[in-house]
Amino acid sequence: MKKVLAFLIAIVVFTFLLSGCSAKYRISYETNGGTKIKNTSVQVDESFVLPTNPEKEGFVFVAWYVDSELTTQFDSDEPLVEDKILYAKWNPILRRVYLQDEDTVLTGFYIKYGETINLSAINIDGYNFLGWYQESTFETNVETVTGTLEDQIIYGKFEDVPYEVPVEGTIDLTALPYFSYFSPTNPVVTITVKGIGVMTLELFPSVAQNTVNNFIQYIQLDFYTNSSFHRVIENFVIQGGTVENTFCPISGEFESNGFTNDLVHSRGVLSMARTKVMDSATSQFFIVHKTYPNLDSNYATFGGLTSGFNVLDFIASITTGTNDNPLKEIVIESITIELNGYVPGIPVCTE
């Protein structure tokens, strides 16, 4: 009898030890609105992989946390000493809302999935805002937008209104920093901006002759008609010219490119735009709105404003969107030239 009892005790002890060696802990998953995940049983010395692909509509999974407040992320490298409840953290998907008129994006913003944002009126110089609509045909008026799984377009309805451009006061040409470059034999350029006004400028062949000749060629070939001031930065520059079908890149006539050019970028100065390539100027030009010494020696100045500073100031203050583009197109109706005896040569191209 004693032998039987001892045998039974040995079996109980062995079973207890065996169960201790194979003890398991349970991991439960609280997905906080995501797809349900089955509990996981993990042995004390067993490695395991956490689920990394739970799903929740409109959200992106971030990580598992050990507390419902989602302050402490779970470390799967630490050994388990007890059962665990893990909590999923999610970030809402961000989608873009584009605000535009019939065919041009005016502005936009990001919105979280499920978030609702009130739409505000938008002020654009030259337009009267009439409301936001779901369709480009302006049938269904909307005042709010809610984040979805896709980008959205909300259409603004506008009507044109005349610009109110301040009248230009008396300009003392002798006070202009570039007055010493004026000459009766310099070519004079007239830029007519639709609905805004007229600017006149003198070109300075004595400063950058090839740049002047290049500019005159574009004018005489009528390349600037119905182009635009497409990049506007107040207190910096207004940039215009055609951006397509350009030709004859020219060498940049400025000091860092080996040319002598001492006309600085003061307010009203005309200069050539270019890419990062020194010899890439073609048709695009800019007029300096506020004196900007950082441009000196790196861009080819070649003329200066003589009238239309009110137009320059007005364009510089125009409402802009992405990439500094005016929200309402600033159209150059024409650029004309009076040569005043100057005979332009054929521009020297780099290609």
C-alpha cells in the first residue's frame, strides 16, 4: 500500500512540474474598432510575433500598447510574466481637399478621415465669392466637408469684379537708384496688364546688351502677348513671360558668370529669370518689388521701371496660392517697344 501511495505522489509531483515547465500566458487584443484578433497563448520561453496587419476603415495601424490610454508601447522582446491585454493605436488617413473654380485649383488642405471642417469664404482679388459647391456645374451648395477615403474636390463659384488699382503719384525719376542709366536713345518698353494698368521701362544696352537684344527679339516676335505674371512674391519680385516654346538660351550677364554688371536689384529694376544653370535665360523676366541685394551678381539686370509703380505694387499684393501663382491669372495683354534709334543685334545663343 505504501508503494502505491508513493507512486501516486510521484505522478502528482511530476505532473505539477511538467505543467510548470509548460505554463502559458494569454495575450488579448483590443483593436479599438478594428478587425477582431484571436487571443494568443504564449509559453514562458516561447518567442512570438505580434499581429501587424489589423484593419480599420479610414485608419492606419501604428502599434500595440499595454494601456488603454496608449502611452506605453508594448515591447515584445521582454519576457511575459502575466496575461496581457494589448491595445491598438491608429492614425486616421489624411486626404487632400482641393478648392477650385471650374478648372483651376485655388488652394487646398488635408483632412482626417471622419473629420468635418467648416468651409470659409475665400477672398481673391478680382473676384466676388459666391459659395462652395459639390459639382463644377454649381448645383449643390456645401458649407462643410467630411474626410473620406479619397481626395475630394470642392468647387468655388465666383464672379469677376473690376480691380481697384490706386492711382500713381508723381514719380521723381532723378531719385531712382538707376537714374544714371537713363538715356534718350535707350529702348522703351510698355507692358499692358489686363484690367490693372500699364508699366513703362527703359532697357539698358550699356549694362547687358545681349540680354536686351534677347528681350527685344521676344517682344518683336509677339511671344509675350497673353502671357502672364505667373510668380508673385510681395516684397521680392513679380515674374512674367512665356514658359513654353522658348528658344535661344543666352549666357547670364552677371558677375558670378564672368560678366561685368553693376546694376543692382533695387526696386523697379528689370532682370532675367533663369534656372540653376547660369546660361539658361530665355523669355522669363522679373521686376523687383523691393530692393533685394541677394540677387545681385547672380541674375542679369538690364532695365528699370519709369512709370507704373502703382501697377507693380498692386500685382505684388495679389492673392497667391501654391508655387506663388496668383489665384486669378494676371494677364499680360501685350509688351511693345520703341527702339528710339537703338539697333538691336541678333542675340547670341548658347545652343
